[in-house]
Amino acid sequence: MKRLSNKFFALLSAALFVTCLSAKQPIKTLLITGQNNHNWQVSHVVIKQTLENSGLFTVDFAVSPSRGEDMSGFVLDFKPYDLVVVDYNGAPWPEETNRRFIEFTRGGGGIVIYHAADNAFSKWPEYNQICALGGWEGRNEESGPWVYWKDGKLIKDTSPGNGGSHGRQHEYVLNGRNQSHPVTKGLPARWRHAQDELYDRMRGPGDIDALLYTAYSDPSTNGSGREEPLVFTVKFGKGRIFHTMLGHAGPTVEDNRAMQCTGFQVLLLRGAEWAATGKVTQKIPSDFPTETQISLRENYKHP
């Protein structure tokens, strides 16, 4: 009996060990890039470093052909992945990739829409539902309402006009609108973001699920004069979408103020984990920005 008991406990210990290992398996992530009106050569490298330096993710790249080249072979397999990060604004994907992307998202896959990825595919209805808001690329009142925050609620403004603009880059304060969401729980309600673009006058279906942060687009910086939604979540079928308009890529990995902002990196990490798993296990970092002081992680690592 003693020998059997020892074998039983040995097997139980092995099973628990395997369970612990599997629980720590990194989130398999596909980052789509290769065309953009922004500096994707910097942004996709930085996103990979930020995600992988946390120990929570492994990142593969899907790099499209260059603009003007044949896109027909850019057919992607999303099945091996828990999370897809979109850092792309360019030529349409092949229809098969579109179909697989929608199937992945609707079936429960996690999506991160990063910065100018919400400019892409202005005529693709499902993609615009996934983004909720987008800009440029011919967007106007036919694309959906302008959406902004006023008097304690989101306004959907159907007035005619182009979708998408921003004033000059500057530091600005993010204003929390939902501090109970897993992505933002425990983070400051107000914090100062490093110099960045501030997207405004964005249009689209506008079906935001959880509005996390807004910022005031000041007319003194050529902004809209509105409180603009910049970080939020969207539901699409069973899929969870984290959309951040922050993080304009600089000229180099080393000279890259907006993406070196600790607030940008922490939100990216927390939003990505939530999109992939539905929860956030990360602790609140001590170096998070305050309302008056920016914070930078120049090497894209936790200090």
C-alpha cells in the first residue's frame, strides 16, 4: 500500500507540475504589418519587444508584400494563435485572409487594433465593426457618426464631414472613463502621456463596449475641441478587441517617444492579455505616469 501511495503521489505531483507549466505558456501572437502610412519598420519591432519582454507573449510576424506588389499570396493562418495585433494600413488583403480573420475574431480570438490600423480598410464593413472607429481613407458621414465624450456620455454625431484628423504632437493627459475594467483596474484615472499624435474626429459604427480613456483635443494644438475616445474595447461575436489609438512610431527604435511611454506599454500589455484571455494578471507597475509627470521605458522593459 505504501508503494502504491508513493506512486500515486508521484503521478499527482507530475500532473500538477505539467499543469503549472501549461498555465505559464506564453500567449501565441501574430503581428500583421508590412504596409502603413506610419513607420511600421519601427512599430512592429517595438511591439514585439514590449510584448515578449513581459514574458507573457511570443510574437510571430506576418509581413505583407510592399505597397504595389502582388498581395494574392498573403494568405494567413490564424488558427495557431490566441491573439492578433494589427499594425497595418495598406492594400486590401486577399478575400481568404479576410474570411479567416473574421472567423478567428467572431469565434473568440483576441484582437489588438494599434494606432493607424484603424485607418485601414474603410470599405470593409466587418473590419470597421471590429475597430468601431476609424479615420482618413475617404471616411465621412457614410462611414458612421463622429463619436466623442460630452457631458458624461458618448455622443454619436451624424453631422457631415471627414473622419480622422489630429493636431500637432504634444504631451496630453488621459482621462479614465472606466476604472473597473480588467485592463484599467488599479491604474490612475488621470495620467500624462508622452508626446504623441491625438486622433480626433474619428468616425465609424461607433459600437464601443467599454470606453477606457479619453483625452481633450485642444484647439491650441489644432485639435477638435472635443474629448476624444482613444482607448476602448469592442465586442465582435465571441471575440474581444482592444483598440488603442496611442503610440505614433518615431524615426528609430531608440528615438520613439510615444511608444517609450510607460503608459502606452502598460496599456498595450494589459489590453493584449485581456483580449487573448479575458483577464489581466499583471501587477500595477510603480513607474506608471502621474497626472503631471510622464514616464519612459526606453528599452521597452519593466525596470
